[in-house]
Amino acid sequence: MKLYIGIDLGTSGCRAVAIDETAAIRASASRPLPRPETPLRNQHQQDPEIWWRILCEVLAEIASICGEESPVAIAVDGTSSTLLLADHQGNPLTPALMYNDSRSRDALPLLGGIAPEGNPVLSPSSSLAKLLHLGRTIATERYRALHQADWIAGRLCGDYRHSDENNALKMGYDPISRAWPAWMADLQLAQDALPEVVPSGSTVGRLSRQAADTTGLPPGIAIVAGTTDGNAAFLATGARETGEAVTSLGSTLVVKILSEEPVFAAKHGVYSHRLGARWLVSGASNSGGAVLANYFSDDEMARMTRDLQPQRATGLDYYPLLAPGERFPVNDADYPPRLQPRPANDLLFFQGMLEGIANIEAKGYRLLQRLGAARLKHVYSVGGGAKSEPWRQIREQRLRVPVITAAHHEAAYGTALLAMRGAAE
């Protein structure tokens, strides 16, 4: 039986699943990733070689479980706007600046004078801003700008030329004309710095002998252009109707709604990805589970979840962030966390943070609809936070539409579906 592997590189871990032709999961494996380094305020970076080392462990476990059943395609998703520069052989020339790294604000004056108003590159955390910033830190003019998913796919097949339409969006790629826009010529980027962009699900290479030896998988497996982690989570739910939405409750909060028309509003941190003939209108907040994990252990949260009282609001007006800086629904690199006053009762503090994240989610969907996205019908929940029934009730009160726990929560499952779709084309 044919198998298809999806790889999800998140903020806190790497996960892979293998599915068969009926979309049933046949194997899964995961490993934690260390927290990104934070050299200075608003700086978050990681050595990409860590991703590769952890991924090889995960794929070796997948290979062991699959045994004689050989996968035919692999796709990778990664965190949006996580970027590094590498030479043409894929060797990193810089650390990877993570999705929430905003040190590249020094590139905004240049971009503001060139890019059209509302373009998603007009943010200090955009991958194009990071490209310009990192380009000034290296001595060579021969490099490739690679998103997290691009670099991993390149490492698997030995070809680092490609990116997918979803990851390339915040590097300036125009998904409507499906081309790099003319205004980017004014940036005078290094030759070959920009990737060749292909639709998600396109085959970009084959698993190399070297990668096969390292992972235990057979060489020749199709490597399929992936997507962002948020889009992969959307695909996993099976949502297909206009107005259906997916909220990813992971380390960060990501909201996506399926619409007939795209919406782009950089000043609000709103952007749109192609999904077949329609669009995923999306926003991603820096709030989410990482803030909760900063205050409580998994065991503490599991214990307190049983005692939450969704029908009795705390009245605490929190905006949970780990550090100053927000992307959506407020796009402000200096936006301050709001977690005071802190009650002596940890349960109240915990519920107050859950309510604060739910308020951000509701405000985000209201903003998307105000900007022209489809009317919200219902929301599927994915990610670790989707397992909390009290939190689902808290969110449903604020969203005022049904909130449904999706049958499949994992972005890796959505990426495996993408691998299967790509192999069929």
C-alpha cells in the first residue's frame, strides 16, 4: 500500500505522520525542539541544523514503523516567515530568524517606499524584511533566501531553488498574478536570492541518497512543495465550504477562514493564501499556548482545566504575550503584554489568560469579516489547546458560532494529505 509522509516543524517540536491511500494514519513520530535563542528583546533565532538533526530522528522512527511499506511522497510545513540565508549547496550562512523575530524593522523605510500599501511584506517580521536585514550581515552576494519548509525540503532532495506559494507570500510574491512583482527589482537583491515559486503540492525533487542514508527511508521518494503550518492545520480538518474557519491553538494563535475573495491588509496583519480556486484569509497572533506554558506546567494546566468555570467570567482584561510585540489583530512591534493584576488564585489567573486569548480570536474574526472575508459559519479547532472542553466553551461564548473540535488536529496530517494530493498530480 502506498504511504504519504507529512512533516510539521512547529515552534516547540517536529512531528511526522504517514498516511495510506484511505487517509488513515499508519505511523507517527515526534520530538521536541529546544526553545529559540533570544539574544535581545524581540529577537528569536535558531540554528537550522537543529531542525535537521531532530527531523532525521523522527523520520528514522517513521521508517522503522513503516517497515516494508515504502512512502511515495513527502511534504513539509514550517512556521510562516521563519527565514535563513544559505549558500547554493544549502549550507546556512545565518541563523534562522523565527516567525516572531522583529529585529528587521530597519528594512521597513525602504520597503515602505517601494511596496504597495497593504502588502504583507510591510511588517518587521515579514520574510522579505528579514531577507534585507540578513543580507547586510553576510559578506557574500551569492546566497539563497529560504523559509523553514524550503530549507528542509531542499535538504531532503538536494535542490534548494524552490519555495511554495504560501510560504513565499510574505517575501513579496504576488499570489494573484502568480509572479514576483515588478517593484521588487528596485530592491536590487542578489542574483538567485529569490526562490522559484511553485504551487503547494508540486513535486520539486526526489529524496537524495544522502538523505535516505540519514533517515532510513528509501531514495527516490517524491519531495512535494509544502505550505505554512497554519495552512497545513486547515487542510487537516477537511474544511471545504466558504465561511468555514479553523483556529490553530498551538504555541501561537492562528485564524483562517475560507473565502471567495482574497483580503490583504498589512496594517492589520491580514493576508490571504491560495487554496485551489478560493482563498484562505488569515491572521496570526503572537499570543497562544507559549504564554500559558511560560507560567504553568502541562500537569498544572491539566489539573486546573478540570476546575475551570466557563460560565463565570473572571472579568480580567488580559492580552497574553510573552514579550512586547503583536502581529494580529493588532500589528505593532511594541504592543505590550497585559497580564496584570495577577490574582493570588492560580486558577483565576489561568482562566483569565484563556479568556484573553479567546477575546483575541473573536476580535480577529470580526476584523477579517469587516475587511471583506466571508461570514463566519463555524470554527474548527486544532492544536494542543483544542483538547480543552472548557476553553472551547469560553471561545464559543465569544465567537457566537459553533466551535467544533476537528477530527484531525495535527498540521503534519494536513501536510501528509498535501503529499498525497501532489503525488496524484
